[in-house]
Amino acid sequence: MDDFQTSVVSFLKNEFPGLEPDFGPISGSDRISGVLTWAGFAGKDFTERQKVVWDALRNNFRENSIRISTIVTLTPEELRDYSASS
């Protein structure tokens, strides 16, 4: 894991206690993407989840937030359901 990815993961874990981040590099670039699994997403729709995550990332990483690509936001139950159907 590179320093930026480590910083993002550490920040997210501190910002959202209990969050399980699964980030990785995007091949051929300096960007990362991943899945965030957190019980705190329960009851929030896709837009609300994305807003809370991206607001936190932009406020903390400012111009470097452009190095973060797609983020999928799931509850633990949604991840289990997805994994079971795969």
C-alpha cells in the first residue's frame, strides 16, 4: 500500500468508526478506488452515503482527493448479500 492509500484508509477509519475499507490502486495510474463497508450507511440512500464520504475526503485531502476514483458504499448486510449471490 502506498503512502497516499495508507493515509486515506487511516483517515476513513478514524472518521467513520467501524468502517471496513477495501482500497486498491488503479492499474497504470496514481489513483485508488475501493469499497467502504460501514453499518452507519444503513438507512441512507446512495446519494447521502456518497456525500458524507466525499465531503470528508475533499475537506481532508483537498486537491489530492482527485487521486481517489470510484467508491462503493455498502452496509455489512449488503456486502454479505452481494457476496452470497456471486
